[in-house]
Amino acid sequence: MNHFSHISDSNTSKAIGRYNYNDVDFEFLTERINQFRSQIKRRLNGELTEDEFKPFRLMNGVYLQLNSYMLRVAIPYGTLSSKMLRGLAYIARYYDRGYGHFTTRQNIQFHWTKLEEVPDILTYLASVELHTIQTSGNCIRNITSDEFAGVAQDEILDPRIYAEIMRQWSTLHPEFSFLPRKFKIAISGSSNDRIAVCFYDIGILTCLNKQNKPVFEIWVGGGLGRIPIKGKIIRNDLPPEHLLAYLEAIIRVYNLHGSRNNLYKSRIKILIENLGIDNYREQVEKEFQAMDLDQYRLSNDIMTSIQENFGQPNLVDVPNASETLKKHRQENQAFNQWVNHNSYPHFHKDYIATIISLKNIGETPGDMTADQMDALADLAEEYSLGEIRVTHLQNLVLGHVRKDQLYVLWQALQKHHLAVPNQGLITDIVCCPGLDYCALANARSISIAKKIMSLFQDIHLQEKIGPLNIGVDGCINSCAHHHIMNIGVLGVNKKGEEFYQIKLGGFSYKNNATIGSILGAALTMEEVIEAIRKLINFYLEQRQKNEYFIDTFNRLGINPFKEIVYASA
Amino acid sequence: MLLLKDGEVIDNPWVTIEDHLPTSLPEYPILSYSLLSTLDDNDKINQPLGVLFPCDLDIELLNPFLKKLSLIALIFPTFKDGRAFSQARQIREHLKFTGELRATGQVLPDQYQFLTRVGFTTIMIPEITNIENWKENHHHFTIGFQNSILKEARHGLVRKL
Amino acid sequence: MVVQNKQANQSEYYVLTANRLLDGRVVWFTSQEYWGIMIEEAHLFSNKEEAEQKIQQIIQTDSARFLIDLHCTEIRNTFLPTTTREKIRAFGPSNHPEFNPRSI
Ligand code: HEM
Ligand code: SF4
């Protein structure tokens, strides 16, 4: 069989915004699944110990949680087609318990899978062009991107093409599959940070150089977890054609020198902190200079071979689209409210992007039922060219909605509880699975998130409070970003009982990126909810005109907030 | 221990010497790097020579000995410690070493193609092992997506292994 | 059951628990030496040493191959684990009461 005769059938239209698989990609996945099948077999017949098997199961996205096995499926650069989303609904319904959990790293987790069924699940996922490869383990993880890629007005290049290149390149990388620790990469095609670029092992933004050519600004050594660190710029003018060579140089230095004996010191951030960024940069440049750059160059041929497998959105001019939307907004208050909070401008004047909030009051943040997935897949097909994006804040986006059709879409979304008008507001809480699922957790996080959401469920109150983000984590690993949220809640363990610490003043994005400060001693679940109520009331009293929570906090400093929570106690 | 090459068990003529130098060397000696570095005049040696090189040193240290070396053995303290993958690659690409590159320590069959693609040619494996696993894994994947020492035919990013 | 004869300050017991290799479900070691789904089925060890000795025994047997994360944990005489973590292992995640092992 000739692996290179894969120019795809021109009759089948390609899914937009993402790379469409060809024969080679399908065959590769089959080989991978067969390998995992045989690893499971060797585990069951005793040839592999759990210690030997674990890295392989992790590299296939299978975790053991408290109550069951969890399977993490990658959604590369956050783009799904309707077909893929239906595939996820199928897995949720027939192999899990009817729902899935979207994470902050553009993955979806199924919490109730069985190891013995995983190969069958993987086979089904492969048929809809999804996989779980490297969603865990000490390797290069799912490459994430900007949820407004291909939509945003400030975009310089389409980051998804490069994200796909990195996805392929990192897949079973012979040199980098046994790194000291996990390795996370995110990329945006804009110079405005929408991806929290300073908090990845490698974060990439795109800028224009003096010749007006796109270049990458590369951040390294950021991360959250036990030791949160803001990344540093290692290079601000990397020509895109050298992306892979430069990444290999960065990761090779890390693979050789990162700590192997202390789990908490093994991320690249610690190595860079120890060596200093200038020293690290010097080593990377030395490696880079020694490499045969032609071997790595992203030539026009390579770019074309990737790009031609991406479906392109067919955007049309729609007479009076803006006027129609304006009219709908005037006529319907609730719709207007939703558009205010849950939309994002599109570069095409007749289109708009819309954020589907997965933060329903009373529900688990980030969870979506199989029925909702199927419904949204249909709606995406009808109203957004069959494409759905996953955000890094556990919401979804329909990227290409005609302005004149937004109203009908909203009506349909409402039927499935998918039109919650709270994006960016206090109830749009980012929340990890916490102790209800996670084997590493100290305390539950979902219960906290739900309680805060119900406390502030009045939309007028939410609007009055204004933009504010909360992250709730069950442990210091910070999967829900509590370190870099305006308000972070962190679960701690005191003799087997749940307590919570509050952090204030965190900010996720480049210009003001800040790791929050601890407010004071840990509180019980009830106390923490009361504390947040007090904090918000205090802010509402103290705020000056046009201030958001974070502005008031930065102006006043932490002490008055501390007093409000701890004085009476 | 068994020695594996291209998925087949082969004879291993090499003898590893780690502690101190004997008065006369065996025909095919692999010296630990610390012994090798004490040879004050390695130019005098006129026989095949190998080195067992630790995973926490810079491969540049091998430069002075390169012309004399027919074999470099690298170490995987556990299969999860991937430093030798990068060392192998640097030895092939930066030092342009063309002799035998041997993997020692703990490696698993599932890592076989990773090893060959970064430049290893032979692997030491325990006697009690399922050779069929190694054979199967030697050519399990027919597709790869990265540059490799083996310079496989490519189309776009895809290589036919 | 011996439980009632214990002093109030001694009302803690130890039980053995693990996850099943094949499907990941939480199981408890019973007096009949099978692994049950319900914590109430668990055999009560009156002290930690005894429980840990049993773990060492089990590890030697073939059945250990089909278990992961085998460990002992403290419970009160009402079959209530002392830590929240083990409560969740025993009764399921609190955001889905319908997933309590009793109901499935
Ligand atoms: C439930 C199983 C999960 C496990 C066992 C797990 C494990 C971990 C660990 C150990 C870390 C710390 C890494 C370090 O400091 O070196 C971490 C970080 C992180 N995880 Fe998770 N996680 C889980 C779920 C999630 C979920 C549900 C999300 C998204 C909501 C997520 C997203 C992240 C992010 C964004 C980070 C911080 C970035 C970093 O520094 O790596 N993880 N996770
Ligand atoms: S923050 Fe901790 S508790 Fe929450 S998912 Fe991550 S590892 Fe688990």
C-alpha cells in the first residue's frame, strides 16, 4: 500500500478549522491502538507490572481516579467538528455515564471508563479523528491554542496550522517521550494574549517584525502547580520556519538537565529558575546552531501539505446582517443580555462568534451531557459551518455565526440549557474535578463552585459585580488555575478533613500576569462561601467608577480584604 | 544478558570493565568513562575500544576519544529516564559517530523504535524476556512524524518507517 | 459483631480496599476473602498492624494482580471512613448521588 497517495477525495468536504485525517493518519492510529491493546494484554497476563504499565496507560490518557478509570481525550487546538462532538456523545452515552468534563487544556475527560473497554473506545474515537495520545505522562501534551483562532480581528497568522504541525511532530517523538515531567505548549496567532502565554512550559505568541514579517515570541518556563512561576521570553523573533528546530533545542536541553529525582523540581520552570533564563537561552542557542536546520525547516511544501488538509470556512456577505441583529437585540432583552456577555467580534463584518457557557447554575462547571453534545453538534452544523471550539476556561465557542441567524440559534440553545448569559462573570467559574474524582485532591471543588454560583445566580447582581474570574482547585496542582484567577480557592487537607485557602489578585494574561496572594488561614467550606460573599460586598462598596474587582483589589491592596474576612472571626 | 540487533539476538564479544584497568585488555573492552578518561595516551591503543558513558555527563567529553571508539554504550537507569535518547541523538548528529551505539540499563520493548530512531543500533536486554515482543515492536509502527537518524523517506511531516 | 464490645475511644477499625484492575471499581476485602462492592461487606481489622500484615499476604497471592492501589484505611464502627477521600471512594462523588454503589 502506498502511504503517500492520500490526496483526499474532493467530493467529501473537509471539516473546517482543523486538519482532516487521511489514510496515513488513520493507519497510524490503528497501529497505536493495537500497541495499547497488546500492552493491556501483557499487563493482564502479568508480563508488565503496574509500575511498567502505568507510563503506557498514561500516554494513552488512562488515569486511575478514586472511583474508576478516567479517560482523557485530546481536542487538538480546541477544534471539534460536529462529527467529532457526536463521537464524544456516543462515548459518553455507551461507555461512560452520559456526560463528559471539559478541562482547561482543551481536553475532555470521561470519568467512568473501564480499562478493558478502552481499546474499543479508542477505535471508535479514531473513526471520528480523535485520540488520547499523550494526554498524560511525561511527554509533550496536547497542543492548545486560541479559541478565537481564525476569527479574531487581530490575528497575524492561523495558529492552528502550526499547532497541527506541533501535534504531529510531538506524537510518539522518539527523543521526547520520556521527559523529566509533563510538557505543555500553547500557541496563538496574535500578539494579544488570550492563552495565558506566561503559564506554559512553552507559550507562543505571534508578532510582526520590523520588516512586517510574522515572527514568534517564545515564552518558556511558566507553570502553576506547587511552585507557580511566570514564564520568560527566550526569543522574540523566531522565524516560523524554524519552529520545530527551536522547540527541539529547548526541549533537548530540558531533557538532559531537568531534575529526575524530585517530582516537584522536575518541570522546565525549575531548571530555568535555577540556571537563569540567559544561561538557558545560551544553551538552547548553542544546540540550535549545531542542528541541521534544513532537516527541520517548515518549507512551503510542508506548510502546504498540512494546510490543504484544513477545511476553509466559506464566509459570505449577508445583506443587512448587522441591522437584523441590532433589531433582534432591541426586541428581546434576554437575548440582548446574552449577546452582551457571550459574543466575540468576527473579522468578517456579517459574522459573530458566540461563547456557549458550560456554567449552568446547579450543574458541575465544564460538564456536558451526551444529549447536549448531540444537540450542539446539530446546531453547529446548521449555524456555524459544523465547527465547535473548546476554550481554556471550560466553555465552548461557535466561531462563525451569521449575525442575522444569532437570534434563532439562541432560541435553540436555550432549549438545551446552553444559553447561560454569564461568560466572564462571577458564575463563570473554572473548576477542577477535585476530591469527588481526583486521586490527588485534598478537598472537593465542585461543591464550592456550585455554592458560589447559586449565591450569585441573580444575573443583575452578576452584571453589577462585572468581569471577575474565580478558579476552584482541589489541590495545589492548580488545574483550574486558582493561582492566576482574581479569586482563587484552593482545597487543603487537615487530618483528612476539607479546608480551603483563598487567593486574591491573580491575573492570567501577559501584560498584567500575576500570581495571586494568599488571603489568610484556611477556612471550612461554609466559611469560604461566607468569605467570598463578604469580599464581593466589600468590593461593591469600595469600587470607584468603572473599576472591576481586580482594579479595586490592586488599588486597595490585600489588607482591607483580609480584615473584612478575618476581623470578625 | 542478551544483545539485540535489528530484532535478532546476536553474539556479544564485548566485555565491560568498570572498576580498574587490567594489565592487558580483552579483545573487545568497553571501559567505563571514568577509566577511559584516565588513559593518558589513548593514541597508543591499537584495538577496538568501547565506552560506557553515564547519562548525566555532556557528550562533548567524548570528543578527544572519538577516533578510537568503535562502540558507545549509554545508560537508562530506568526506562522512564529518557536522557540517553537525547545523548544518542547528539552523538550521531553533533559528534557524527558512526560506530555501534548500545542501549544498556532498563529499556522496554515498547521503546524499541524510539531507540533506533535516535540512533541506537544494539540493546542489552535481560535473559528472561519475551523476544517475540521485541521483534514485534522493532517494526510495529510504519509511520512516524519526526526527523530521525534513520532518514526515512518523507512526505510533508510524515515518514515511512 | 465484636464492634459493640469496644471502648468508645477504640471504636476505630481498619479495612482493606483497592480498585479493580479491569474496571477500576472500588472494592473492599471481606471476611470471606472475596472483594465486595459495598463498604459494609468489609472485614474489620482491629488494628493497623493486622491490616497491613494482611496486605503483605495478599500481595503474595495471584489475586493481587487484579487489584491496584491496595491499601488499608480507618473507619468508624458505622462503616464510615474517617477521611473525606475514603468516604467518596465508599459512597461515590457528591455531585452524583445516584452513583453511590448502593444504587448501581
Ligand atoms: C483528574 C485528573 C487530573 C490529574 C491527576 C491532574 C494532575 C495534575 C498535576 C499533578 C499537575 C501539576 C503539575 C506540576 O506542577 O508539575 C496538574 C497541573 C495542571 N492540570 Fe491537571 N490533573 C487532572 C485534571 C485536570 C483537569 C480536569 C484540568 C482542567 C480543568 C487540568 C488542567 C491542568 C492545568 C491547566 C495544570 C497547570 C499547568 C501546569 O503547571 O502544568 N488537569 N495536573
Ligand atoms: S487541582 Fe488537584 S484536585 Fe484538582 S484536578 Fe488537579 S490534581 Fe486533581
